[in-house]
Amino acid sequence: MSGTKKTPLYERIRQILESARSSVARTVNTTQVIANWLIGREIVEEEQKGKRRAEYAEQLLLDLSARLIADYGRGYSVDNLEFFRRFFLEYSSLLGSEKSDALRRISTTATPSGRTSRRRFSPAAINYICQRRQNFKRNYGVSSDC
């Protein structure tokens, strides 16, 4: 068989790989949107403990940004954290409180041995967010698809 000749077998395998790549990209994008929403929620809840004083909120985001950039690299600037915060505030009802609490428990849970374990988001939670994020995409220029 020639290395450059396209056979039906090659084309079928190529389609499988292309489909898998596309699916992975959508899953990663969707999971990142959920993570950003959850980060925004955590910031808002922490600010509310501090009664949302401007100087407290500003310092909170500066400190958080510096630590996240050191641990996870770029993408967690003060501006981005503010976008996550706004995303949550504008779409705070995206999930009912029961589902929101479930997402928090799913994102990090303790194992029987007491160690923290990360779990995947449930497909229902991902679909729920995906169905309601069209306005966010339009407002903030997010180009990824669910």
C-alpha cells in the first residue's frame, strides 16, 4: 500500500480522529466556561463576606490574580477575574441553588481516605449551562461552542 494513497480505511479512521478532536475541543471549552462561572461565584461570595467594599474587592482580585498566575500561568489577570465575576453576576441564576451546590461538590470532593479528588462535571450540568450561555457569548465575544 502506498503511503500517500487514500484508502476507504484511511478515510474512516481519519474521520474518527477528526470527530474525536472536535469533541475534545468542545468538551474543554465547555468545562472552561463552567470553571469560569464557578470562579466568578467564589469571588462574589468572598466579596459579600467583606461587604463588597471597593478597596477590599480590588485587593482581593490583585492577590488572587498573582497567586493564580504563579500556579496556572497567564489567563487569570485581574481583568479576567473581573470578567468571571461579571459572568456569574449576570448569569447567577444559570443554575438553581441545588444544582449550583451540586456543581461545587462535584468539582472537588473528599475521598473516603480524606484526600481531595477532582471529578468531572455531569453531562446534565454542562448541557444546562451550554443552553443558557448564548448571551454571554454575544456580550463577551466568546467564540467557543458547546
